[in-house]
Amino acid sequence: MTNLKKIYNTKSPVLEEMGFNDDNYVIIAGPCAIEDRESLLAYAKLLKDNNIHYMRAGAFKPRTSPYDFQGLGYLGLNMLKEIRELTGIKVVSEIVNADDVKKFEETVDIIQVGTRNAQNFELLKALGKTTTPVLLKRGFGNTIDEWLSAAEYILASGNPNVILCERGLKSIDGNSHNILDLGGAILVKKLTKLPVIIDPSHASKIYETVPELTWAGLTAGLNGALIEIHFNPDASISDSAQALRTTKFSGLLEKARKISAVLDKKIY
Ligand code: PEP
Ligand code: MN
């Protein structure tokens, strides 16, 4: 391993307090992208009704093609802020520009770093200057050492509140399917004191496997799952193939709650 000093002994009381501790499996769910205010409010209500504390929703969408929807940007971020204040739901959203750290600090509970920026070291250093928790995705081609080093950038710059997220590696199936490195996530959970979660949606790209991967992360002793859901996946403006229909999401939660009871944990 490269020179890692902080990652092995950094525990985050802030994250433990926010639900990311070994008594819980935290579900963070919501649409890939913020589409409009009304649907965002409806997602927040659905999650609250299901006793889920965190909603995900992207305002800035780093897309492979420049012709695909790039997100609503600051307009979306302001919607997120409003819905957060209105409903009390906690929110997670992706940052793509180091100049936006202050804006995100004021708007979200957790700042997400996507797989494409997983080694954007200037962004990681800038996130080390805030204490707002950071959800750091693993780069889709990164080794565990590279992933931990990326987290070390944030920790060494002064922010101890980092959540590690395994989101799948590129596979021989090209664009149709990714590989969830569950073993890697379990290893990282054993190597560090930081919470480790999975993203079964981007890790598979196929909604049909999202519930099973979510349950696998729970039984593996990980801390949570970041899940893309949609009221009408066919109409989803981005990542429609992996979006789990909201009606199926209740089934995912029901079974997760049964499994968690056996493991003496709570779905948070
Ligand atoms: C996302 O969570 O919406 C996202 C873009 O994820 P990733 O960076 O893992 O592709
Ligand atoms: Mn997505």
C-alpha cells in the first residue's frame, strides 16, 4: 500500500451520529437526476413514509456523452435545498467543481464525489477543507490502494467525515453490465474505520439485480446502499435501465428489514 496514515485510524463520530454505524444499514435512495420540483418532493415524501432518512438526487450529471442531459445545475441544487427544508429529508448530491464546495455545504447533508472524479485530487483537497461529509465513490478502474489514497487526500486535508462507496468496476460486458466488487468493499471495511457502502444501481446498470445486491451488502456487514429509484423508469431522463420502480422499492425494503432483524441491525 502507498503511504496511508489517516485512513487506518480515522473514526468519524459525526457519521456515526448521522446513522452510519454498525447498528444500521443506511438506504440512500432517489432519482439519478433532479428532473423537476414536484417529482423531487414526491420522492422525499415516499422516503419519509418508508422511514428512510436520506435522498439522493443529482443536479450536476457528468455524462459520457456531451449530448446527454447534463443536469439542472444550480437550479436543481436550489430545488433540493427547498425540498430538504420543506420535508426534513437529508440529501446527497454530486459535486463536480471545486469552486462549488461552499454552495454544497449550504445545500446538502452529504457531498457525493462520482467515479469520474474519484482521482480529481484538487477537488478532493478542496473537500478536505470542509467538515460536510463526503461520499467518495471508487473510480471504476481504481485499485483498492488508489481508492483508499483518494480518501486519504480528503482526510489528510482535514475532513474526517468520509463514506467509501463501491460502485462497480468496468467489465468484459462493456456498457451493459458492471462488476460489484463486494469482496473489495468487505476488505476495505476491515481495513478502515470509515463507513463503507455500495451503489448497486451503477454497479449493475440493470434494475433487476439491484434488490439482491442491496441485500448482499447488508449480509456482508457493510453500512448502506445508494439506490436509484424512479416513479416511471421508462421516462427517466438518465440511467433508466438501472432505475428501480418505486413500487418494487417497497419490496426491496420489506425484505431488507426482515434480513436486518436477523442480523440485529436496523434499516435506516
Ligand atoms: C450517480 O450516482 O448518479 C453517478 C453518476 O454515479 P457514478 O459516479 O458512480 O457513475
Ligand atoms: Mn445515475
